[in-house]
Amino acid sequence: MKTLTVKINERTKIGKAFIAMFNSFKGFEEIEIIETDSKKLKKEEGSYNPEFVKMVLDSAKRGDYTEVDPKDVWGSLGLK
């Protein structure tokens, strides 16, 4: 089984046609259509672990971090 997320601009001609096509599949049990508001989806789904985010933000407040130069990673970590 595969789950896909598709963002559709329902105000465009193609978006309306795409939604109409998808609505024609509503009667089939092999396909489940889940409608979600994109604003609600953004709030609910974070791409980072909340514990990791808290750790990074706390570290930034304390100033307890090391900045790494992407052009000289080993040197900026003192490992060169």
C-alpha cells in the first residue's frame, strides 16, 4: 500500500479537473481519499523530533554550541 500527499490548487482549471477525477473514485474500497486543509497539515506534521528541537533551542539560549564552517568542517571542529 502506498500513501501519497498531493497539494492541489482547487481554484485552477486543472486543479478542479483533478479533484473531479479523484471524486469519481470515492465509491471504491481500494482507494481511500482523505481531505486535509494544508494549513492544518503544516501545524500537525513537523519534520523534526520535538526533543531535538528543544535541545537545539535550549543550546542556542545558553550559547553552548560550536559553529561549523561548511568549507572547513574539520578545521572548525579543531580536528585538522
